[in-house]
Amino acid sequence: MGELTGKTVLVTGAARRIGRAIALRLHEEGARVLLHYGTSGAEAREVAAQCGGAPLYQADLEKVDEIRAMFARIGDEHGPLFGLVNNAARFTRVAVLDITEADWDYIHSVNLKAVFFCAQEAARLMERGGGGRIVNISSMGAFLAWPEHVHYCASKAGVAALTRGLARALAPRISVNSVAPGVIPFEEREDPAIQKMARATPAGRPGTGEEIADAVVFFLKASPFVTGQVLQVDGGLGLR
């Protein structure tokens, strides 16, 4: 396993929830953490302070021009990039017969389209430094049927497929892997539906952001021989 000390890693959606946990863990590992946020500026500044004054990059990931501008700035300010954690995502609950085009685009524009264009721009910067690691955050929704989240599940299944395609396209110098979290609650921890799903897992409990961060660090440290993989970190939720 390699080390992350001094290596530059961008985390998208780093202000809150899983992204925050990943950013803090990477800082602990000695990485030069770069933090992307969309609208959660106050929270992002708090995370940046906890990460030793990590640089902040604001961008609306719905807009490819803003993605490209963010990576251009990163390249100018930090040079080659070693790692990208494609974490930013949206999640909504809509009955399948009520899903509109706007609902669909709201989810897919960030959950899938932005993942690709962030990976594309990151790969350009990684090539400057001789290679790198991309870790995409998918979801167990990619593999399970959640009837009130069909649009979300489709987007995350797309992330899993995109991971495999990018792994072949960017090999051998850039590895691309994915982590698929199970039930990882934050402010919704007391939601009865969340508690019921957590109790139904073999682990008998929900997971934590820190446990997802562990999996991300594994892929960032791993040899590029480990690529195209989707690691389900779900307490056994997907076992049937």
C-alpha cells in the first residue's frame, strides 16, 4: 500500500456528510486536501479549517463550464493532481409515476454527468504527474430496488458502469474504482425508515462516514493494478 503524504486529492461535495468525513480522513493521512463545495459555504469553511486551511473551490457541478474552470484553477495553483474523490450527489424521494423531467435532470446532472466530467478533467491533470487515482462514490441504490428512488438508483447504477468504463479507458496509469455505501445516516439518523433498514442489515446497525472514508483511502493507496472495482460498504445490506 502506498502513502498519501503530500499528495494532492480533490474531494467534491466535501462540506457535509460523507464528503466531510472523507476530507478529514485524508487530512489525517497527510494528503494535500482540496475541497469542493456547491452551496454549503459556511460548512465548507469549517471543514477547511479542520483540514489545516485546505483550499476551497466553489462550483455548480450541473454546469460543465464551471467544472472545467475549477480544474483549470486547480492545475494553475497546484499542478498535477494525484486523486479525485467524486462524492458530490443529490438524493430525492419521488413516487415513480410522479417523476418529472426536471426531477430526473436534477439528480442525473450531478450524480452522473458531473462525475464523468470531473473524472475527465482530473485525468488530464493526473497525466501531467504520471498517473493517479479516481474514486467514485456510488450507492447500494445501484444494486437494490428502491421504489421511491428510481431516478436516484439509475444515476448510481450509472456511476458503477462509468467506473468500469473509465478504468479501461484510463489504464494503466490512472486507476478508477468505486465505493457503494449502504445506510449511512447523518441528521436523518432518527428517521424510522432509516432505522428499520439499518436493523435489517446483517451488521444490525447503520454505517458511518468514517467507514466509507476507510474504503476510499484503501483505493487511493492501492496499486493501480486494483482498478474497475466497486466495493460495497453496506453492513451486508446487499446480501440476499
